[in-house]
Amino acid sequence: MNSNNEELIKRLSFENMIWVAFIIISALDIYGDELIKKNLRYNDKKSLEKANKLFLGIAAFSILIYIYFLLRNYSDYKKYKNKNYEIRLVGSTLILIGSLCLLYFQYNNTRIVDSPSNV
């Protein structure tokens, strides 16, 4: 196997771990929603605080992942320089910008019924 194939295999293996992280993030988001339900049913303020901290952490961690994909897509665009890679790079940029907006929202969220699940 040549070194390009080895690099691609390593990258894909790393990205498999990222997909597992997304599965875990999704499960944590469901748990956060359940905490919000608990707050709404029983007026449990601790559950709401825990949910908001959880959502803030999830948003911050997601941004790290999206930065990785943006850098990877930028590298691929520089390497191949065609329209398809440019579109993928623009998409990654927009996803990162959207995630930063979500993080800003979550950090400044003061309404009880608002959560990232509502977005």
C-alpha cells in the first residue's frame, strides 16, 4: 500500500470515531430534553440548569468537530481545486457558522422552554 492510502485509512478511522461521538452527542441531547421535561413537570430548577450546561457543552464539542471538517475540506479543496470541493468547503463553513450561532444562543438562553432541540 502506498502512503496516500495509509493516510486515507488513518483519516477514515479517525472520522469513524467522530461519528461515534455524534451518536453519543445525540444520546446526550435526548437526555437533556428529558431534563427539560422534568423541569416542566415538577418545576425542578436543578434539572433545567443541568440541561442548559449539557447543551452548552454539546454545542462547544460539536464546534470542535466542525472545525476539523472545515480544515479537512479546506485541505481537500486546495489539493483538488474543483467546484465540488469548493461547494463542500462552503457547506462546512456554513455548518460551523450555524453551530457558533447555536452556541451563542445556548450561552445566552434565558427562557425555560427554549432549547437547542427547538432550533
